[in-house]
Amino acid sequence: MISVAIDGPSGAGKSSIARRVAARLGYTYVDTGALYRAIGLFAHRNGIDDTDEAALAPRLGEIKVELFYRDGKQHVVLNGEDVSEDIRKPEMSMAASNVSALPAVRAFLLDLQRQMARDYNVIMDGRDIGTVVLPQADVKIFLTASAEDRAMRRYKEFLGRGENISYEEVLEDINRRDYNDSHREIAPLRPAEDAILLDTTGNTLEQSLDLVERTIRERLQSK
Ligand code: DC
């Protein structure tokens, strides 16, 4: 099985790019952020403080997270309910970032992610795929862009979904999450030593897609 790891900060275009490149290559796209979002949603719905490991850890046994694919789109199922839309609410971003800093949550999701890579050719996107989840990945890409570019992308996504949020709020959220995700003690956001760094600032989606696809094909060929 072939594994491609794509890591990078929030809003760098990882999911849009990884999903489309996976379709071009015929691989399964695994959006691991969605798994952390599902845990964040569980905490939120059950009134559990998403920063409180002592409160959340004993409840993880009640959680079953599954992924399925329809029309090339990943769906996330939390205890039998398709929560793919609920996890995209703006407030779930911070909840996901908070639960993702808890070691018990990271350990809980590790097996599921590795199992996906054992079963399928995958393009997996996240923060620690190349460093922790799949250190043996065939290709590792670290995708980034300026915070302003990333915030603008997210802002447009929210607008398209009718969310009432300002660009400034989205930028602030991006900056807070960048800090959170790269300063946590466990599996912080950082490029793997053997990752290829790609910066998509100013690119159109099409340009970034071509860049990522070309990079993957070249790296696989040279192996
Ligand atoms: O990619 P996203 O915005 O859906 O991710 C939501 C949060 O989950 C993000 O703030 C960091 C965390 N995350 C993580 O810690 N490790 C991953 N592999 C994926 C996401």
C-alpha cells in the first residue's frame, strides 16, 4: 500500500487539495482533522470541557468513530450518526484543536488512522501524519501559506455555507489555532525531517493541485 502524508497549518488548502489529488491518483483521501472534530463535537454535546483530559479520557470508551465514502466524499459517523456537517461549524474548529492537545485523544485515534493506511492507498491530511501517524509514508508534504491567505480561504468557505462570521474573526481563530497546534506538548505541528515543503501563498487551487500532484508523482517515481 502507498501512503502520502500531507501536513500543515489550518486553512493551507490541505483538504481541498488532498481530496482532489487523491481522486486523480485513485487513492482514498483521509481527512484526519474530521476525527478530532468528531471528538470535539462529542465533548460539546455531552457538556464535557474540551480541555479537561481527566473528564474526557474516561468517556472515550463510549465513542465509536467511523469513516465512509460516498461520491468520493468522506463522511464521519459518530456513534451511528453522520456528523459530517455538524463538525464543520466554526465553534468545532477550536473544540477540535483543544481535544487534539490531549494525549488520551491522540492515542485513541491513532489505530483508526493507521488501519486506514494498512487497508488502502491513502492520501492522509493532518498535523502529525508524517511525524507520528505514518512515519514510513512514501511521500511527505508539508503544505503552508500565509495566515492571511489561509484566513481568506476559510472565510470564503464559511460565507458559502451562510455562516455569520467576519474575516477578522477567522484570522484571529487561525492565529490562535496555529499557536495551539504548534505549541502543544504532544505531536505538535511541525514538518517531518524528510517532508517536502510547499508554500501555496498566492496560488490558485488549480496551481496548488498541479504542484502537489507533480510532487507526489516525482517522489513515487524516484523511490
Ligand atoms: O484540519 P482541521 O482544521 O479539520 O483540524 C481540526 C483540529 O484538529 C486542528 O486544530 C488540529 C487538530 N488536528 C490534529 O491535531 N492532528 C491531526 N492529524 C489533524 C487535526
